[in-house]
Amino acid sequence: MKHIETIMRTAPVIPVLVIEDAAHAQPIAEALVAGGLRVLEVTLRTAAALDVIREMKKVDGAIVGAGTVLNEADLRASIDAGAEFIVSPGLTEPLGKAATASGIPFLPGTANAGDIMRGLDLGLTHFKFFPAEASGGIAALKAIAAPFSMAKFCPTGGISLATAPNWLAVDPVLCVGGSWVVGKGAPDVAAITAAAHASMALRQ
């Protein structure tokens, strides 16, 4: 099993995917992988999400994880569906303990120093900074990260292709999460592949 840092360093952008129809899963995953984005976060915001994870797992080269994991039941369901990593919008002690006990790579959401300290107490050093722009943007992340030299981040929320380079230039940032890569509805495979190529070009 990969370490969460290895997953975060695979590409500069982790696409954050909200997919309503499992039939769209493989075409989207194939287009993203073709464009270089292999790490795919499928959010549990739709009824189809677990089936989407199962379908995307069939695509060669895809590293498929579950996002919007809120509790232990979500964690178990995601692992059972084949998720290779777990992302949550925040960090609770029950979810943190269950995720670390499972051994699966885990990227919990943090927005302040207390969140990071709670994570460190659980042995975690890699975090999502969420919601990135609404939480004060780059200045806020720099200030929050300053006391925690061991912590690494994936800012997510309100980031675009245009602003991603500014975030990626911040020292503790390994990648960013982006919902801009894949639009809603039926997949436009050419557009998704082009967006993935553009995202890969952000690597410094």
C-alpha cells in the first residue's frame, strides 16, 4: 500500500470528482489518466459514489480514493469498494483512529492549528487544508503551517487552474485538490484530458 505522501506527490492536482452516474466513471478515469492525473478522489456526495470507485478501479494506472468520508461507516464502505486512500473534510477522533487502525492512506481536512494538533496526536502529518480560499487563502495556510514543520498539505476548495501555481509554490504544499478538472454531467473526454494535461504542466 502506498504512503499518503507518495500519493500526494504523484501529480500536482488531485481531481475532486462528484459523479452522479456510474456509467460515466470509466470514461472520466481513462481521460484523466491519459492526461497524466492518476490520483482520483471520488467524493461520497452522490448515491453512485461507491459504484464509481469500483468502476474507476478497473482503469489501468488509476489510483482511486474516496473523499467526503465523514465517519467510520463511510470509511468501511469506501474500503470495501476498493478505495486506495481516504480524504475527509475535517478530522474527528473516532474517524482518525479508525482510519489509522485500518492502515489506509488518510488525508484529513484541517482549517486551524487545533485540527493539525489533533492529527499529530493520532500520528498523522499529511493534511487537506479545507476550505482553502474561504479559510483565508495562502496567507492563512502559511501562518497556520508555520509552527508545524513536519506537516504537509493539499489545499482544496476554491482553487482554480489559474491560482493553483501560487498554492503549489508554498513550501509545505505537495499538491492541490481541484474540482475544475471535470465538469458536471456527461463526460467530455477531450476536454477532461486537456484539463488534465494543463494540470500536469503545473508541476515545478
